[in-house]
Amino acid sequence: MPEWPEIQDFASDVFVPFMQFIGAVVFCFAPMIALTIYALVGSNGDSTWLGWATTTAMVAGCAYFPMAFTAVAMADSVVAVNPMVVIPSIMKVLGQYLLTLVVLAAILLVRWLLNHFLEIILPIPVLPTIITSLPELYLLVVGTRILGLLYRNNKDQLGWYTA
């Protein structure tokens, strides 16, 4: 078995990657967040279009996020969420990316169903969360592995690193 990675510097090994992840999430879901804030604060009752707009922004963010997350991980910079990088990359591998999105959506559905039904079966407040934590971590690793395989199999087409 390989050794656990050592944390040499907390800032560069933990904090910076976490902030890159948060930056990618905020960028991808900023339209949905802005529309939700507008609906809560400034809509003045004229919100017939807000439900559809917020849902559309959420779906677009969910479709954009996996490729943006992969780009940030590969470039080691939050600048990689740039639509001029991500959207052409999605279009270059559209079929495989759509299949990846379907698999990732299925993983999220399994995680939700696992949580939902375990809370019904075991109505003890903390126990379902404790029981589902390990399978959820595994499914998270599977999702990131799928994104890594998508990149590895298409790195020449994506052209992120041309030397």
C-alpha cells in the first residue's frame, strides 16, 4: 500500500485547493445564486419567470461544473473556469461528456435515495448520516475518477496542455 500523502504546508496543500474548489462552485452557480437572492429580496411579487430562470441556471451550472472542476484540477488555478476554456472543451467531447453527466447524475440519485430511505428506516437523528458517510465518500471518489478518465482519454482533443 502506498503511504498517506504528507501535508508539508497547510496553506498550499489544503487551503489553496479548497479555495479553488469553492471558486469553481461559486463561478458555476453564481447565476442561480444571484437569481435566488433577487427572488428573496428584490422581486416585489413579480416572480413568474424566476422559477424557470433559477431552475435553468441550476441545470446549466450542474452541466458546466464537472468540466470546470476538471479544468481547475488540471490547471491548478481557478482561472481555468473561464468559459473560453470550458465550453470549447465540452463541445470537443460532447458525447462522452453527456454520458459522464448521466453517470454523475445517477451517482447523485443513488446518494439521495440512500440518505432518504435510510432516514425513513432508521429515524434516529444522526445514525443515517453516519451509516451513509462511507458509501457517499466512495461515490464521490467514483465521480472524480470518472472525470479523470474523461480527461485522460481525451487529453489530446481537449488540448489543455500543448507543448
